[in-house]
Amino acid sequence: MPSLALTWGWESQLLETGFLGIFLCPLWTLSPLPRGTPTSRIVLWGFRWLIFRIMLGAGLIKIRGDRCWRDLTCMDFHYETQPVPNPMAYFLHRSPWWFHHFETFSNHFLELVVPFFVFLGRRMCVLHGALQILFQVVLIISGNLSFLNWLTIVPSLACFDDATLGFLFPAGPGGLKDRVLKMQEEETREPQAPLTCGRMARRTANLALGVLITWLSIPVVVNLLSPQQVMNSSFNPLRIVNTYGAFGSITKERTEVILQGTASSNASSPDAEWEDYEFKCKPGNLRRRPCLISPYHYRLDWLMWFAAFQTYEHNEWIIHLAGKLLTNDAQALSLLAFNPFAGRAPPRWVRAEHYRYKFSRPGGRHAAEGKWWIRKRLGPYFPPLSLQDLKGYFRSREWPYPEPS
């Protein structure tokens, strides 16, 4: 079952990438083409080591985790059950079984074999970078995995050298490529530049970085080799070198928590009209087309995806949200796409219903009715609640009691 460790892993990946990025900045000069301070090989290999761990960790946790990764059936479920599906996922979900098998096998190749290309010389390293970027682009097209795929592209860029990326820059007289070539020619003719204090400080900092990464990588490597591999964790308090792994297991059914409110004075009345709140991207309205938001991250939509796997007792924040909805709280409602009580008095009661969602079949009856989804009610997620019901709940947790606006 997915866990919040997935989100934690993305945040740690961002932190580690940003930390390495600090060492890309030239020291002791503001020149865009500083002499004597090229990007350190230690820093470049820090980024390559990062992308190696990201991809290999993800591949190993899959093989060691869900059986569907071993029998090549995980993609039969992934498109429908991923956190926030996009329109392409709707059609990819109905791909033939052999295509899903091919996708899963390709995923294993890219995560378990290709990462080792980085150690096999310049050409294989460049191939590694190209394949990983292509892989991330395909993932971006096929689903809303937030900023994860975009962030994973960043360390992959360290696999390319100047000769490979030269075509991206103007080659005319006075252009960037021309200036770099002249600088390199001058450096080959001139004697080696003296070792100044600035260059010595830079070398010392880079060497210290290399030693630090090597030392902190020891428990990470041990974890990668362990049959009890831990996913998305850190073995040091600063999270400078972490262990990664995404989607070690795949959810086989999509469940959703649908929040509803009613203005009826009696929540148990058969004629009480319950109206749905709509989130900005997560499935709700059956006729609403899946959204395309990557690399944006609707955090509340993601939390609702996690909450649907558990109960409200495991996710007390959803009761806090219900209290906010009972007062038409502006800040809470800004996180939603549709408030059925906009311009009116807030609801007297709020409840949550639990549903199983499935994609409709393209060309089928439900699709002809304009429905992207079909759903079946599983039961209540939490019962109808009023502000009075929540008073003791909020007080026991020392939450500010919501006041009607």
C-alpha cells in the first residue's frame, strides 16, 4: 500500500539535488566563463551517483516488492490507480496486455540495467543520460506524478559533456562556443595557471564534498544490497545522501473519499440533499475529464489519495478539513475547485462517502454519456458531522475551533 514515504522521498531528492547544485557555482568570480574554475569532476560524479541511486533503488524495490512487477502485470493497474491520472492515462489503461508487459519489462531495463551505463565510459554515460531523460518524458506524458519526473531529469544532465551539448549553443564568431574554444586554445598554449588561494579553496571544498558523499553512501549501498531494502529514507540527519525508490507496490483498485455537505437540519432525513465538493484535480465528478497539471503539485489532492486507503482515524486532518467546510472557511475552500455552498450559508452537516472508481471504457455506454469514470459506493468514510459534534474533538486535540464566517 502506498505511504507518505513517497512524498518524503521526493522532498529529499529535491534537497539533495539542491545541495549538489551549490557546488556548481564558480567561486571567487562573477564571470560567466570563469578561468581556472571549471565544474569539478567530483560534483559531476555526485550528480551521476544520485541518478544511479534514484533509478536502481526504484528498480530494486519493485522487484523485491509487489508480485505484479515480477509477472509484468503492474501496468494493468497503474494508469487507473496512480495518484492523479491525466487524460493520456485514460487511454493507456486500455492498452493490450502485451503492451503493458512490454512497458513493465522496459521499466525494469531502464531502472536495473541502464544505471550501470554511467560507469562504462563517455559514450555509455551519454546514452544513460539520454535514456533516463526520455524515460522521464514518457512518464510525464502518461501521468501526473507531480514534479518527480522533472526533478529526476536534473541529475541526468550531468551525464552529458560539452561535446555532446555543443549543438545547443550558437557557433558563430563571438558566440559562446567560439569564446569557449578560444579560451581552451589559450589555456593549452599558456603554462599552467598558478595555484591561487581561490583555486585551492575550491579544490579543498570539492575534495571534502567527495569524501562526505563517499562516507554517507556506505549505509545507502548496504541498503541497496539488502533483501530488506528500505524505500525513501535517510541514514543521516541532514539528508545529504539518501536512499530512494518509487512505487514498490501498485494499488489494484482506486478508491476515493468524496466530501459532501447538506443544508438540511436533519442529516438522517431521506430527503436531505447532499452536495459534493470538488477538488482541483483528483477524481470526483464522473463527467470531469482527468486533468493535466505536471509539474504542479496539488498537495491536498495527493493527501486525499492516501486517505482513501485508510480510515479517518488514521488521517485526522480530514476531520479538521470538515470543520473548516462547516464554516465556509476561505483558506480551506481555496484548495478546492468547487464549493456547492458558495454565496450561501455554510452547510449544517458534512460527511464523507467512500467509493470505488474505475475508468469507463472508451466507446462504451458510460463514455457515450460523457462519463470518464464509473463508481460504486462502498459505504460511509465518516458519518455526518456538525460544528457542535466537533467541539470536543477539536478541543481534545488543541485545534482552534472553527467559527462561522
